[in-house]
Amino acid sequence: MLDIRIEKTKTPKAKPAADDPLKFGTIFTDHMFIMDYETEKGWHDARIVPYGKISLEPSAMVFHYGQEMFEGLKAYKTEDGRILLFRPDKNAERTNNTNRRLCIPEIPKEDFVQAIKAVVKVDEAWVPEKEGTSLYIRPFIISVDPFLGVRPSNTYMFMIILSPVGPYYPEGLDPVKIWIEDEYVRAVKGGIGEAKTGGNYAASLKSQVKAHEEGYSQVLWLDGVHRKYIEEVGAMNIFFKIAGKVITPELTGSILPGVTRDSVIALCKEWKLPVEERRISIDEIFEAYENNTLEEVFGTGTAAVISPVGHLRWENRIMQVRDGSIGPVSHKLYDTLTGIQLGKLPDTHNWTVQV
């Protein structure tokens, strides 16, 4: 168990007004969690301090070799005033999966969860209450050795910052438009596609800019070898409902194992709704569209929870999903997941953790 030192800010910030739109990732709370790592000491000096700048050497390895990782989860305020986290143990597991791939020291699961609960507790007054809002939690680890040379760092910083947020997509539950990338690739099996690290997102920026210029919200990536199998959207995993079956790409090492993805699969199985994790090609998707069996498309992720997709562009082909409205399965999944997260529905899976 961590011995966390707490230093409260002497100059608290003004909190957002109740009607503030809370644009995603732009507002930060009063405090942050920091813990250091040295080879001789392991993880040590856990502390919560006022949110502020950090000082690093220009030669810090994170700037030159990209050895870093990050996570994302949320805290929700219930109608009776409790603050709930959603499956933080899964984020802890994924953190260590990423750490192993990037040669970053692992953090014990219980320490990871304790640190999150502690910093959220200190800034609990920042958890917004308006419908559709939450407190976004960003844990991350950076390599800080002042050294120019390609090797794993010997020193690291683990930090957690907090941000009150509204919906990730301005469209909310209105279906988004997705651009299917056929020129660039994001990841290949054996690479770092399944790790939550900045390099994956840097690789996606070129396509993201191109998609935005064409009026699309996100990019859907195809596999990097055959260039035809569906992988994931830039900020989400992806699901297709075809002829009554819910299908999502299987985890083969190049796709991030999403916590919301895992939750959706569990709910579909619970509802006796056929769900398959398998390889699925863009040709199969287009054929289903042509045959009128492509019933729903939706993304899943911590930020958006469920994001219905109403429009897919593949090369010069446009696929309009349904009539531009959210589908019944997408809507039920959104209502169920947010209901559990907000304490409005029974948590039969024991997914929530109270702060």
C-alpha cells in the first residue's frame, strides 16, 4: 500500500460554471499525483501536489526516444453524491501490458488504483454533475534519464492529472462520419499497436488531418499487411452489427484492448445477442452494406463510451448506415453502460469502484 504525501494548493482555481461546455481535455483540476522510479529504489515518493509545471532536462529520454505510456478512465458522480470509477483494475492491467512492451517498470495493480482514488478524492469537488459530464483521469509514465542513447531509461515519473469533461464528440449520440484510411497504416502485428503509447497516435495524425479536412470525425484503420482487414478507429474500437450478429475485430497484437470494448462484449453475451471477435474485411462490410444487412456501426471507448457511426467513406464509396440515427443496440449499450457508471442501474458485474 502506498504512503501518499498530500500537499494542498494554497491558490485553488475557479471551478467551471454549471453550464460550462467543458470542452474535452482543456480544463485541469487543482492537484496531480506524482511517483518516481529509480532502479535502486523502485517506485517511491508517492505524492499529491498542486497541479503545475514539471522540470525535466532537455536530454530527458522521453523527448528523444518516446519511451512513455498513458491511460484514460473516468470518475462519475451519482445522484446520491457518490463518486464511482469504472473498471480501474482493467486500466491497471492494460498499463502493465503496455509497460512490459515498452520496458517500463510495472506498477502493482493495487497501487495504481489507490493512486487514482486518492487524487480523485482530493479533487472530488471538480467532478461535474451535469448529464453527459464526468471527470477524465489521465495516468501516464515518462522516461526521464538525462541521456542520449537508445536503451530503456533507469528513471521514470508516474503522474495522474484530472480534467472535467463533457462529451468527447460534439455530435454526442448523433452518428459520426468515419474516413476509412487506405494510404497510411497505424500498426502491424509485432509492433506497438496493442500498447497505449503516444507513438501510435503520432502515426495517426497525418490521416486524422486529412479526414478532418474532408469533414470526417475519425479515421478507421485497415491492417498494415493486407490493407483490407478492419482494425480500429483512432480513438475507439469498432463494432458492426450485420444480419443480427455483432462483430468486432479480434485482438491480434495491433489493436488496443479497450476496456469499453470488453464491457460491450460481456453485455452482448449477457443479452444472448450473437457476438463474434474475428477478422473482418472492408470488402465484407461493403458487401453487407450493398445487401442491406449492415444494420449498425458503433465505436467504443472511455472518452465517448458508445459512438454511433452513420457514414463510412472507403475510397470513393460512401456507406450511409441506417437513416442517420442511432441504432437500437448502440442505444441500449450506451444507456446500460452510462447507467452503471452513474449508479442508476444495478452493477451486476461489479465493474464500479467507489472513491
